[in-house]
Amino acid sequence: MKKKLRIILVWSLISLFLQFGAYSLLDHQVAKVLGPVADNGPITEELKATIPGSNLENIQISYAKDYLAYMENGTLKIFNLKKEKIVFEKKAPDNEKTKGVLSYQWLPDRDTLLYFYAKKNPNPVTYVTVPVKPVQTPTKPAVNEPDLEDPNQKPNKPAEKPKETVPQTKTEARYGNPQITELYTLELPDSDEDTSPDDRFNQTINEFPADGKIDELVVSTTTNLIYLTVKNGSTEKLMEIDVMKNVRTLNRTGEIIDGMAASDRYGTLFINSKVSGTQQVVSLGVGNRQTISKNANDRVLGIRNGKVYIGEIKNNQLVKIKTTEDLSEMKNNPSLVTEWEGSLPFSEVRTIIGSKGQIVIYNQKTVSIITGGQLEEFELLGDENYISDDGAELIQLNRSGTSTLVELSPIKSKVN
């Protein structure tokens, strides 16, 4: 009897240990999915590569720093930096030099590129047959002739029946957009693989004006919102595209937009707005328009990790950087906290809010980095110089004959 009890006890303990292990494994897996991922910092690379071609434009590096997107002679090209080869090309349609790829943007958290593609509408005018409402002639009443008591008198003429009308139709022209504008998603595989990129058509943007030029394009991945400003002559359109493929126009009549940034948490859009001579920083979110700053010298610089960064510019000099909290619902005139004061040239520069909250301001000669209120600067040596959207990677281009030499290096290696 004691032996049986001992066996039962041993198997019970084994069963408990197995259950505990299974539950621990399950809990670990759930925690990996639901819990926050440890922040290991942005991906950086240190490598050199040679790209065939010397007329590269609109250089953009992918999230993992292994692909470079650029335009060359009207063609979008994606270059695998590790394998040193072109893995994707998208040309303009034949005989349509003003069409083709209008703009593109890497997603900030994966090697996926969004791009807009335009082509001529082969059927800008269609013809449809529509019915024409017939016009009926009035019927004639019966004619009552005087009674002549004549046996040979003919009876009164009956009323004439209306003639049957044959349905009438006409052809009408319907005028559509002479340009077809499409949104694509290009998903790149791991750069070590030989798999072809997945080029996916998303939708046609019927509201896109023909011959319009995309001036700015920003993406909020957490809310799957895309914002773009489209200029066509003297008119400007601020468009929002959501995950349900809905397209909305957000700007007011006559509003000029000079710079914008989208919240990486709530999708709220912050714009530098000018209406009837009044310059303001404005937020557009949850259907509401709020004034963030009425200071005519203020401009939104970017958004990162719950902070909206606003720069005060006077006489083409950045003299102050202020921040306010990035909330799900912004209010009018929120309090602004001064993060830095000084004087930096702010003409023909690019501004990036890095993954660690550092403000990176650069042109083709100099990089200025403000971290925790402290300023660091260093010179740039390439023929052309770019910095990744996370503020972590420097991309230097040097032309050599018909080729371009690309060198990647972490920013931190330049400032330490």
C-alpha cells in the first residue's frame, strides 16, 4: 500500500512540474507579444558599397540600414547595400516623362517602402446613353357638330388617341481625372536573402489632382495614417489616407502649409499653417483643429516619444527649441517648455528628431546635434550627405566616374 502511495505521489509531483513548466513557457511567450520590447536602440551599420550611376536623387535609407532608395533619371531604384546590387526598379510609363513615381517613404519600423505612382488615364472621357423625357402633344377633344336632323348626318368625330411615342435617348460625356494615381507598398526581404521584393498595389487615389506634385509625405505607423501635401500651380491640398482607404482633404481654403509632422503615438498631424497672412502651428486630430502656438516665428520640427518639438526661428536663425506633450486630444495653446536656447543657421537645412530625443540639424557641410540642451557639431566630408530618420546613421556619397561610392557610419562614432 505504501509503495502505491509513493508511486502516486511521485507521478503527481512530476505532473505538477510539467504543468508549471508549460505555464511558465506560455507566460513567457505571451509576455513577448503583449509586453514592451526592450529598447536596444536603432540599428546602425558600418559598411561601404558602390552603386552604378552618378545621378542619384532623393536618397533614403531603410529601417535596417541595408537598402537604399533613390531616383535616377525618372526611375525609382532600390539598392541592396550588403549584396551591392539593384533589387527593384519602377520606371515611368512609356512616353510619359512627367508621370511615374511621385514620392516615396520608408516606414520607420520595418523595411517597407510606400510610394505613389502616376500614369495617364487612357479613358479620361466616357460616354453614356441617357433617356430623354418625351414631350407629348395635347390630345384633340371630340368635335360636336350641330344637330341638323339630317338622316345622312355623320356621327361626331371621336377624340384622337395620343400617338405612341418611341423612347428617346441621347449620349452624354462624363469627364474623369486625366491622371490615374496609385499607392503601392513595397516589402523588402531580409537583405541576406535572394527573394524578390513584394510590390503590392493598395489603392487608386481618385482625389489626387492631375499633374499635382507631392511636396511632403509623412506616415504614422501606429494609426496607419498617411498625410501628404499636393501642390498644383497655386493651389495646395493636404490629404489624409487611412487604413480603410478613405481619403480626406484637411486644409482650409487658401491655407499654405510649410512643414508638418505626424504623431508616432496617436496619428495627430501638426502643421506650420499660414492663412491670410496669419502664421501658426496647428494640430489636426480626432476631427479637431487646435492652435498649438500663435507665435509667428514658431515652426514644428518633429515628434518623438511623446514630445512635440517646436523651433523658434528669427532671421533664418534657430534661437529656441520648445516642447509640449503629445496627447491623444490636443488643446488650444498648451504650455511650451524651453529645451534649448542659442543661435544656429536655419536656412536650407534638414531637421530630424532622433530616436533618443536628440535634435539633428544639418546641411551638406555641417551637422549640429542638441541632446539634453547640449550642442555638438562636426563637419561632413562627402559630396552629398544624409542622415537616417532615426538620427543614428550617416550616409555619405562620393561620385567616382559613372559610379557612386556609399559609406555608412554611426553618428555616435563622429561625435565621441
